[in-house]
Amino acid sequence: MNGNQTLTMIKPVAVARNFTGPIIQKITDSGFKICAMKMTQLTKDQAGEFYAVHQDKPFYEDLTTFMSSGPIVAIILEKENAVDDFRKLIGATDPADAEEGTIRKLFAESKSHNAVHGSDSDENAKIESDFFFSKLERH
Ligand code: UDP
């Protein structure tokens, strides 16, 4: 059974370029409800923890440096089939491969600076939501 929540982050370059508003508009226009939201800046260690699954990848060092380089906006989103539908809405990891109209096609600069994160499974949606939010911060 598919769950109804997912976790997104608007990544540092997208926040710095003032894309937070347009990205959230696109997300809510697509039928997702916001259940929790915060702006925060990760330390390099926290970014490393969030992306621990990639720790052996060649891009890990650059990724954690980038993700701790400025504020991000973390959001828990709710919708039926949230994880899969949100992955469709954001498009492929590399914006060059992303479909027209997807968030990464519209707002990403490159494969590494690709505007937004989206959980890739229900299990990770829960882990990632718990990473950012306490019970009291969810609605
Ligand atoms: N990434 C990168 N280079 C790569 C692959 C990934 O810089 O060759 C970065 C990119 O920001 C991506 C993140 O690492 O969003 C996590 O990678 P993953 O393969 O999980 O992609 P995603 O699930 O975000 O599409």
C-alpha cells in the first residue's frame, strides 16, 4: 500500500534565487497539502546524515557541501500516493532529462543543483520527516 506523505526540501540555490514561492505554488497547485514546513540551514554533518545512503558515491562531498551552503526549506506534503506522485512532479535528477513542466525542468540549474529533493520511498519519507520535524510541528 502506498502512503500519503512525502518529504521535500527546496535546496540552497533555489532558495537563494527566490524560487521558494513559485515552487510551493506549483506543489500546492498539483494537489499536495502542506502538513509541516520550516526554513533552516543544515550543518555539513547534518547534510551528511540526511544523505548517508550516498556516502560512498563520488558526489557525496560536493553534495553535502552544497546542501549546507545556505538555508533550505523542508516541507512534509500530503496527498494520495504522495511519494510517487511527487517524484513525477519534480522530474528526473538531471534537469536535462526532466520532462517539460516538472519542477526540476523549470527551476533546476544542474544535476547537482537540482532545486528540490523528494523522498524515494514511504520508508524514507518517514525517516526524512522525522529528521526535520517533531510531532508538535506536524498538522
Ligand atoms: N547528485 C549529484 N550527482 C549525481 C547524482 C546525484 O550531485 O551524479 C545529487 C543531486 O543533488 C541529487 C542528490 O545527489 O538530487 C541525491 O541523488 P539521488 O540519486 O538520490 O537523486 P534524487 O533522488 O534526488 O533524484
